[in-house]
Amino acid sequence: MATPPGGGRPARREAPPRPYTGPPSYPVTPRWGFPPLGWRWPLALPTRYRADPGERVLSLSSTAVTALWGLAGVAALACGAEVWRYVLLLRSREEALPAVTLAISDALVATAGVLTWLVGALAGVVAVLWALRARDCAGERAGVRPARPDWRFVAGVLVPGPNLVVPGCVLAELEHTVLVDEGARDLDARPSPSRLVRAWWSAWVASLLLGWVTFCWGFRDGVQAMADGVVLHAWTDAVAAVLAVLTLRVVKQLTRLLTPVDATEVPHPRVLAVRGAPEPQRPPRPDTAPR
């Protein structure tokens, strides 16, 4: 057997393990490390990951539902405040009212009115954003493009006159597209809004018309005109609360159809009984089979 010149080389000796001297120390602050960020879903990170459109709709629907519940609450509070003010107006015809009661009523009406406008604006912005994402998601799944671009939809919500028709049409088209993706409707069929969408459309038109009438009524003078204005404000707030509840129901229903079902939330079915099933056919028993 051949050997290298000079004989065999000695075996390489391993260095003994160094004793633990504590955590590492640096003369200056290290520049490496993890970014100072908490845990976030991939949707919120500026990466190349493209989240599922259904997940984006679901993430915004929860915010929309919360804002709409808040709008329904403050609108109902404003309606109650206006009703109380009208009751005080009726009482004032026969007796003098305490100054404290009037001050509380005025403060409640003013506070509830301002909160209704602020929460209503927030809920409206979130609902419009949800509708835009839902349109994109439904169109991508059904393989179609929305009939209107986004800017026309937003303009149709804001511009007086067209906002009586455009939001209802867009919502009916969105529902039709979602049902086409589910296989419940034909793509070439004319969109036919469901009862929920029709109820929402009616509440939307009634809310806009009452709002315009109430705003114009405020320019009238006279005691009777002021009393009628209180009644109009109460009806406007009541219809706004109903509209908020119908809107969140529409958001929940369409979001449920657009988003995939979470397997962890579906209850496991159990077979309790079988009725009306035919008797199973058993193969003939061979003679050689043991008893």
C-alpha cells in the first residue's frame, strides 16, 4: 500500500470546548437583528405576497359592521332625543318647564346629532371601500368586469340625484355577480335584486329624501315649523338607524358568499339515523367460510 512521503500524517486533534463566559458583548450596538415590528398578517406587510381577495373583503367587513352598529346606536339615540324634545314642546303649552330639563334636552340633541354625522361619515367611507373590494373580488371569481368603474360608483354615491339610483344598481349587480359565481344565476340574465337588497334600496332612498326635506325645512320660520322640524329630525334618525342595520345585514350576507368557509368553524356532522334507505345487498356466503 502506498504512503505519502514522510510517513503517515498525525490525526487532527479537536480543540477542547471553551467554557461558557456569559452572553456575547459588543463594543457598539449591532446593526443586525429583527425589525422592530409586531406580528402582522401578510396582508399588512409591503411584500410581494398577494392576499386572497376574499380575505381582503372579510378583513374590511368586520370594520364596516362595527361602524354600522355604532351608527345604528347613535341614530337611535338621536331619534330618542328628538322624541323627548317634542314631548317637552307639548308640555310647554300648558306649563313652564325647568331650565335644567331644557338644558339636558338641548345637550342630548346636539351631542347625538354631531355623533350621528361623524359616525355616519365613517361608516359610509368604510362601506364604500368594502363595496369596491367586493366588486373586484366578485368580478375576478366570476371572470367578468364591473359595469361601472370605481370613480363612477363613488361619484354616484356622493352626487345628489344620481345617488338615488346608482348605489342600488351597483349593489344589485354585485349580488348578481356573487350568485353567478355560486352557480345560482346565469351570467347573461338580468340582475334581479333580492328582498334584502330591495329593502336596503328603499331605506336608502327614504333616508336621502328625508334628509333633504329636513335640511330645507330648517330654513322656515315659526313655532309650528320648528315643531314640525323636530318630528322630521326624529323620522330621519329612525330611518338612518334602520338603514344602518340593513346595510350591515347586506355586508354580512355578501361577505359570507365571497369568503371561503373556515373548516374549523363548521360543526362536525353526526349520523343519528337512516330512514328510507334500501337494504344493502350482501354477497353470498361461501361454503368454505368459517362459521
